[in-house]
Amino acid sequence: MYPATDGLLVADMKEPSRLAISVVAPCFNEQEVLPEFLRRVGAVLDAAGGTSEVVLVDDGSRDGTWEIMTAAAAADPRVVAVRLMRNHGHQLALTAGLSICRGERILIIDADLQDPPELLPDMMALMDGEDGDEVGGKGGADVVYGQRRRRDGESLFKRVTAAAFYRLIDRLTDVEIPPDAGDFRLVSRKVLDMLLAMPERHRFIRGMVAWIGGRQVPLFYDRHARVAGESKYPLKKMIRFAADAITAFSVVPLMASMTIGWIMALVGFGFFVYSIVGWLLHENLPGWTSIMAAMGLLGGMQFLMLGIIGAYLGRLYDQNKGRPLFMIRDIVGGQK
């Protein structure tokens, strides 16, 4: 029924029949918002017509998310409920859903309803092209990504750090990653197949899609506040996500470590010359202070550079283990 992919352990795999649209949403402790999400997505798919499915991925939730998913799958044959063996994180949970979806066009969206599913018809129109041509034809898009004009319900700190992150990664990478655009996007099957062929463990999906290229167009919208529940991205996860994004798409930090190393070597040589000149002129040097300042400065920069190198080596170590990206425990529902 579902295609076998790297990281997917499900028996009795067969070549799936294609659908017109797949909606893929990773979920983690979303019991409060999930019923409303399913209602709104269902209404959008009903209006769109054609064959469709909604793939929900339970990323190790500790509330009633899985029970709501299975009930929805029993009530609506379009709903596919996927449960992972444990919490793998948003990007890998999303990858799990993308690996089994069957649509020719795939809408990636979070279940918190900050990104309105009602924008799907506008995205479909952009992918069709102004003259109605299909993907790859004149005016058609391979990817339509949501680009935020406004971010309701988010703190000033979140907005400032998000803006700083997008500007920083734009300067550090050669890939043009659209600013103020999350994972909310409509992608063609061709783009999805290319994305799934990438084996990265530390995934930054919006950057990976941008790297693929093709015709990618924005759809500007106002991002809403969460309908219910709370954000699943505290500061610690945001920092980790930013580190994955930077190390996945840029070697500038490694190059910067070399540059800073040369600068600090010059600083150290300057201290050496200063000490020799003072000794020749028989001046009393503030020995302890100058030595400790130099040692602290040089030592701190050395540890910083070792940390940067360690971040890259750690990701290489994880990648080279060759373990599956995710482990699926159950798949419930779906059209035969």
C-alpha cells in the first residue's frame, strides 16, 4: 500500500496508487487543535475535489493525539494516521509523512493552524500557472511557498530572532533560502522525490527544497496565532534547529575559524613583540595581568573554534552511522 523508503519499517509494501493532493502534517501533543485542523482541511479538500489524503504523523505525543488520529482515520478514509516509535523531532516526523504520501501535489503544513489550509486553492493556481498549464509548463511552479507578511501571536523576541536567523543564513549560504518562509508550502511530486533522495539526518527541509531549485514562487500571507495549545519550539529547540540549518548549508563557520585563528596568532605575536621590547628597555611589565589577558583571549578563541569544528564532526558521526532516519510503529487508515 505504501512505498518503502530509507527509515521506514513497514511490511507488505506495494506500489501505491497516486492521488491528486496529499496534506502532510507532523503532530506533537496537538490534541487541543487537531479536531479543528481536520475540520478545516477536510472542508478545503471537499471544495478542491479530486482524490486526496491527509497524512498525520504522531511524533511521540504524550497526550490524546494518537487516539484522535485513529478515530479520524476510522471516520474518514482520506485520513492516514502514522505513529512513530518515539519522538524524532519535527523535521524527521515531517520526512516520515512525506515518505508515504501518495499525492501528485503535496501540501506541507503544521497542525497548529498558524498557516491557514484555506490557502491551498491559491497555491494550486500558482502551480497550474496563469494559463492553466501543468507543472513545468509556461508559468507553472514546482514549489509554492508561504511567505509571511505578519506573524500574529508571537513575542517580540521570537520575531526578532526569526528575522535575525533568516538574514544570517542568507549571508552564510550560497543557496537562496527565502526569508520569513517556514515549511508551509505546496510541492510537486517531482520535487518531493528529489527531496526524499537526500539522505541527510540533520534535516532543514525548507533549505533542502530551496537547494533543489526549479521554479519556486512565494504566496504572501499573514500568519495567525495558534488556535490552541502552546508552541513546541522553545528556545533550546530553536537554537538546535538554527545550528542544523547553518551546518547543513554552510562551511563559513569552518572558514571563519581559520580566519580568526590567523587574527589571534597576530595578536599573540604582538604580545610577544611587546614583551621583548619592554625587556630590552628595562621597563617593568605588568607581567601577570598581560600574560593572563593573552592566555584568556587566545584560550577562549581556541575553545570556540574547537566547538565549531566539533559541531561539524558530530554531524558527520551521526550521518555515518547509517541508521534509519525514523521508525514507524503503526499506520492506520488510508484509501486502498
